[in-house]
Amino acid sequence: MAISPNLKLRQSASLVLTPQLQQAIKLLQLSSVELLAYVEEEMERNPLLERDDDRNDDDAAAPDIADGAGAGDEELDMDFDNLWNGDGVDGSAAGADDIERAGAFEDWGRRGGSFDGGDRDLEQMVSGADSLRDHLLNQLHVELDDGVDRLIGLHLIDMLDEAGYVTGDLAALARLLECEVERVERTLAKLQEFDPAGVFARNLAECLSAQLSDRDRLDSAMQAILDNLDLVAKRDIRALQNATGCDGQALTEMVAEIRTLDPKPAVAFDHTVAQPVTPDILMRAAPGAGWIIELNQETLPRVLIDNHYHVRVSRGARNKEERHYIAQCFQSASWLVKSLHQRATTILKVASEIVRQQSAFFNKGVEHLRPLVLRDIAQAIEMHESTVSRVTTNKFIATPRGIYELKYFFTPSINAVYGEAAHSAESVRHRIKALVESESSEHVHSDDELVRILRDGGIDIARRTVAKYREAIGIPSSVRRRREKSSIF
């Protein structure tokens, strides 16, 4: 066989993440606050961008969706001739479908759906300390599989004070969500098992009772002391002896143990004052029936291209470098304006479909919240799940029943560390079972070790949740497992 050089032609298609596509993907996942900051930076860098403070956007409102039709079906007329080649760096624009494919490609390649190779949560980037809200929300996603309980729990988290106590009227919350007070109380009881022990209590006695129960130290005598905390404050030993039936020594020891408890279980968490949430989407009842969905104009950056200035500086360009710089600024400004419009259109489209599919919840109350996953919305509006995921994160909708992040209308999942893909509760239970089954008699994993291993594997989970899952699948404690493995019988 002769060996000689030869020339062959081969045609192939590949998706290139141009800077413009990367920008579009990034804009889609930014919160309104982050978006405004980003646009401000772009306006400082690009002299052709200017604020449009006098703009009146009537096109941001969605049509009445009472008939079940989605909103925001318009697509940008973008040129994507250069999307599928290797030199897509000339500022050519791309359509919504191409942004979809780029986002899906990026998710597949990086597993986290992040724009720059693994965006971390802002909380992780700014501070190592969790806020109480974030700590409880992580547990909410893991502990409560029922969507109704999860939405009630979301409201209950917002009713906590800095010490971790529930403030507000449960009956008023039940009226807002149109459910029975008993349902709210049952959900509250589940949340009272969260970490830190004692959180979600309604009074001091309930807080201390939860902590004693967590230590397996809540018996009838302890409960009698908690029922008579006023006597403890008065140091009325004789009355406490009568109430508990305990002698002086036993009573002294129990009171001493109670004094080791934390009356304010949430003070150890970061209590940086959170900025009030400004909803990205506004929802109101349509005349007759149905709902009207529109974008909140206060959250939309108002920018446009200063064409007059562009013409003037273009005519005054003195050399090739200046003309190239002006052309780059114009292309960048044009793409930013188009990307912002595409972002608004996509958010409106996703939000409208969520409202359509959850219309029973808005009309009849939380008991009518239907199970929903990203795939349901993605298929209905013909978008990729990764796009829906980006849109529903850090985007809030103001409804007659409160302000919700869009992602709370979906079934729960367990958060992943460093912005990676979330994990289902069932997959985490399976992982815990596999770790326990692989233990040797010389080394048995404690719950803390299981937490560390799971976190190293990208699963953000609390120790109490590990313990709950372990018990749910019938796995005994590490002490008992160690004893069983070391037994010769």
C-alpha cells in the first residue's frame, strides 16, 4: 500500500459559544439586581449606549391567558448564519433557538449550567456563613416532598424573627392560601424538626421543648418544668417540686440542664438585612376570568443605542483603529439590546405557562397546587429544560397569594454545592444506603462523615437530614452498626 499525502473535504457542524451567545445565556440567569448592575457596567464601557428613561413599554404585558394560551410567543428576527461555523466572533446575532442549543450544550459540557465554568452561589462567594433563610430553604427542599407543604413552609420561613421564632397569625396565612389551619399547623410541626433545634417555635417553652426532644431528654418531669417557666424565673423551688413531683436534687439538675439550652436558636446565623424582593413579573386578575401576566417595568433596564452619536463619531473617525472600535461598540450595543429583549420575552413566556398550569392554585388555594417539573414547562413552550431552569431561578412573581420565586412551583430537589445540578431526594437516599453497605467492620461512617462524603460528592445536605433518611430506609445508628459488625455472633 502506497503512503502519500492526500487532501479530503469533510463537512461537519459544531456549536460555537461566541461571546454574544455567552452573554445571552448569562443575562438569562441573572437576577434583576444583577442584571441592572451588569447593564450599568456595559453603559460605562460602551459610549453608544444610553438610558431610555422616557420609554413607555406597553409591549411587556402578556395577553389574557384565561383561554389557556401562552404569552410572549414572539421571537426575535435574528441572523444566525454564522452560528454554526468556527469564526463566529464577528458580532453576528443568533436566534432564540440557538441560545437554547448553546445553553443545553453548555450544561452538558459543564454539568452545572453555569456561565463561566461553575458560578457559585452569591452567599458562598461573599461569605462563608449561611443566612438562616438559606439554611432553612435547603432543608425545606429536602424534607418536604409535598408541594403544598413546601409553599406553606416558604411562608412560615418568612414569618420567622431573628431569634428563630414564628411571628404572625397562622389563621391569616391559612386564609391567604385558602387551606385549613390544621394543614398549616401540620406543616409547622414538620418545620419544627429542622436544624437548629428549637427553630419555628411559637414561644420559649416550645423552643426549649424541641431542643430537649432533640436530645431525647424530654420526659414528663421536664415538660412539667417547661409548663411552669414562670416558677423557674421566680426561683420558687417548692412550687416546682409540687408541679413535677421531683425532689430538690433532681429538680436542680433538670433546671441546670434547661439553662444550657439556647432560647434564641437562630442567633448564630448571618442576619444581614436582606433587600426586599422586587418581583420580575406582575400578575393580576383579568376582567371576567383568567389572569394577566406582565413584566415589572421597574426591573427592566432601559437602554437604547444613541444612533445620532454613532453617526457623528463614525464620520469623525480618523483611522482604521477608530473605525474598528466604533464598529465593535455598535455591534456590542446592538446585541445587548436584543439580548435584553429576548430575556424579557423568555421570562414572560415561562411565567405565563407556569401560571396557566398552576391556575387551580391561584383560583382555589394551595390545596390545588399540582405537581410540576421543568420538563412540563419546557415541552409546553418548546424550550430546553436548562433554559427554563435559568429563567425560574432568582426570578420572582407577585401573585394575589404572595411573592414567589418561580422555581417554587416545581417539585423539590436537593441542592448541589457550587451551583451544580440538583439531586433528587431518592438518589440521595440510595447514595446513603450504598455508603453504609460498603462499610467495613474497622470503619463505620458516622452521620457527620456521611455528610462530609456527600458534600464532597456535590450534595449539599444537613446532618439531621442524613439521619432522617438513614432512619427512613431502616439503617441503624453508627454505634449500633459498629456493634453489629464487630459481633462474633
